[in-house]
Amino acid sequence: MADIVSRLITPAAAAPDALLSPEDLAKRWSVPETWIREQWRAGRLHGQRLGRYVRHTEADAAAFLASDHAKGLTAPVRLIHPRRAAIHNG
């Protein structure tokens, strides 16, 4: 009985990290989901492929933010068409 109670009290210690989708990370970091997927494809952000889906652990996210890969990276900027830039610049 004590064994059952101890497992019920500390389930988080035995449970694996929660898996995060690229959408979850995008919302958390306020960046486009496509940027998250680009970082994964480039090998900068680790993740686990589950069939056709990719999932990231909290440890993957923390490692990415602590890495040199995250420093200096920016989310994609929406480019203004050259003709529109000429109109905006006068």
C-alpha cells in the first residue's frame, strides 16, 4: 500500500517530459511556427519525429535557448516589395 501511495504522490518525477508541438513553441516564444520548423530542419532545435509529426521536450527547448544557435537568430521579417518601398520612402 505504501508503494502505491508513494507513486501517486510523486508522478511527475517518474513521468517523462511533456512533448511540445512546433505550434506550442511558436506561441511560447512569439515567433511564427514556420520559424520553429526551420530551426528543426536546420538541426539547431532538437526534436523527436513521431510519424509525420515532430515534438520537442522542455529540455530540447531549454537547450536551444541556451545554445549559440539562438543567439543572433531572428524570426523572418516580412519583406516589402521594392516598388512599395519606393512609394513608402517618398
